[in-house]
Amino acid sequence: MFELEDERKALLEKIEDLISQKRYAELRDLLVPLEAPDIALLCGELGEAQLPLLFRLLPKELAAEVFVELDSDQQEMLIRGFSNTELKEVLDELYLDDTVDIVEEMPANVVKRILKHSDPETRKSINEILKYPDDSAGSMMTTEFVDLKETMTVEDAFKRIRRTGPDKETINICYVIDEGRHLLGVLSIRTLLLAEEDDVIGDIMERNFISVQTLDDRESTAQALSKYDFLALPVVDTENRLVGIVTMDDAMDVIEEETTEDIELMAAMLPSDKPYLKTGVFETWKARTPWLMVLMLSATFTGIILTHFETSLAACAILTSFIPMLSGTGGNSGTQASTAVIRALSLGEVRFSDLLRVLWKEFRVSICCGICLAAANFAKMMLVDRWLMHNPTVTPMVALVVCSTLVGTVMCAKLVGCALPILAEKVGFDPAVMASPFISTIVDSLSLLIYFQFASLILGL
């Protein structure tokens, strides 16, 4: 990985200089020691005319690794420019799950060409994986794993690993199956190395294992890999037959995608599967406008409440100046609670059954926060607004109204902020939808209602 931006720019300039002088041997020697993600990063900054040339200079294995790291637009451009022989060479070097990911991103005519030049076994496996729902474990698994029989000896197992291992995505974990492909146990390469050659696999394999089913949620699958620190997780069908494995690199991709989606939803945007700079203005407009429209219309409730209490505001105009502070504090309090709960939900730390415990915790937190903020605000109103700013309309009773409202607003905001994401997940919505913009709109209305009720009680308006 490039440590400095200047280092990357200098290397990019050197690459462009070597291309312009057609010194391809030196360029190849310069690229080969680099890691695939770093080469892909450099490729992203080269022109369309330079990218195919750079790609063809790389050794086949490295070229395949770089191809996986490129974005879908660059992959499509290369595929369209490949000869049939070049395309087959690249596909032969790719792992199955990477090929599936590429197929899912490509237009139909490009997909047909990829499948046409894949070998029959790979084509069959691709079609099988594509049958699974996009959000399932089956859609992210690979069928390239090492399977063993429980009657094998350790010596037999090593022979099989040496024979089939080079084409597999990982050999760190082997899976023991019977004649019907039912999963019986798992075995690490460490266990094999430490065992005697005549030990039987059935005697040394781990029979207590964790697996997921093909239709399990892919985010839950990725979390399971992270939770148990597995390098791979077996995927079985409803009859416990081993159909594939999910590896850690694929799980990390899923977690990144889901986190990005949650962040976009929390900012009131429809999720996008493209990088920011590659998303067009029209697409960005479509992603942002619907939620802005919903939030704008929902904010009309605030206007209705203000109109209803217009007489109270006219009788004590100073109350108006504190509305932004109350709304802002309420929105921030709700955002704090919702962010913490959404994060806990995504990590599996909180479930619907914990709703009352979460509400009780946030209630106590809101009391502490509300009293602290109210005390600070009372001092500020008396010292700054009344004494330093010489504003006689800021009376102790007005300060009492504002500070009481502050406690009530913080309490409501935190309770709403923690409850809505949990309820949303219970009814099948993404909890991230119930994030800061949505909660702020609700809290604004509640804070105004609380404000004017306290004003009526304390000031008699």
C-alpha cells in the first residue's frame, strides 16, 4: 500500500513516461513487485487507451488479481477489448465467487460472452449461485473448497489437497463429507500437519462446527465469521449437504456494503451501488429527492403547531428565540440514541426482546443529560441573556419554561431515537431508515408541544 500521496503520484508519472517511451519491459518490472490492489488503484487513474496495455503486461495470475480489484466500468471496458483467448485466460485464473460478482455487475451481452468462454463446470456453478437471492449466504459463497472423506488417512488427505488444492480458494480449512455430501465435520490444515500419517480423518476432525444455510441473510453470515474469527464458514442446504463456503474476504465486502448502505439511509438517501464520483448528477438527485420530499412534508406538522400557538408566541415573543436551540438539542439527542441502537442492532447486540431494557436505560440517561443541560442553560440565560445582554424579558419564569422543556425534549428524543430503529427492524424495515433526519422531524414536533404546554402552565399563556 502506498504510504504517501506523493509516492503514488510519482509512480503514476513514471508509468505514463514508460508507456509514452514504449519501454514495456521496464514497466513490467516496475509493476510486478506491487500488490494487486495498488496496481488497480493506479489503473483507475490511467486513460482508457493505457489501461489495456498495462493489463496485458502483467503475468496471468497477477492480472486476474488486479482484474478483481478494478471497478465494474473498467472491468467491462477490458472484457470488451479482450480477445477470446485473453478472456478465457483471465476467467481461468479467477476464483468462482469473483467470477459471479463480475457477472452480476455486467450488462447482458457481456455476461453472455463470459459464460460462453467459461468451462462447462464453472458455467454450471455460476448459474447455480446466481439462483440464490442477492441478500442470501448462497449468493456470496464459493464452491471451491477441499472436501475429504472420514475414512481417509492423513496421508490420503494430503495427497488430495496437493492434487486439488491449487484450484481452490482456500485450503486452510477442509470439510469432511459422506457419500451424500452431508457435512460431517471440519478439519484445519494445522490439525492435519500435527497428526500422524496413519491417523484416520474421522478420528481427528471437529464434529462440533458452525454452519449457515444457503438462504440465511448474508449480513448475518458475515457477522458470524467476524464473531467466531473463522477464515471460512460452510454453507449447507436444508438437508445439511455441503454446497459451498463463505470466506472472510467476501464477508468483509458484505460488511462494507451494508455499512455504506446504512450510512446513506441514515443521511436520508436511497442506497447507491456506485462510488461517489462515478454516480451521475441525475442518479444522485433521484437518490436524495424522495426522502427530502417526505421530510419536507412531515415538517409541516411543526408549522401547524406554531400556527396553533401563535397567540401564545405573540403574548411572550421571547419564547420564539429559544425554539431553534430546543429543536437542535432534541434532534442531536435523538441522533445519539438512534446511532447507538442501530449500531447495536447491526452487531446483534440488541434484539426486539431487549426493547424495554433499552428504553429504561435511555430514560435514565435522558434524565441525567436533561438536568445537566437545563442547569447549564438556566445559568446561561440568567448571566448572558438577562445580565450581560440586558434583556429584561428573559425572566426566571421564562428560563424555567425553557429549561423544563429542555428536560422533556431530551427525554422524548432519546426514547423515540432508541425505540424507532428496534420497531422498524421488527416489522421488516431497515433500522437505518429511522435515523437522524426522520427522528429530528418527529422530535421537533414533540418539543414544540412540550414547550407550549409548559408555557401555558408556568406563564399562564
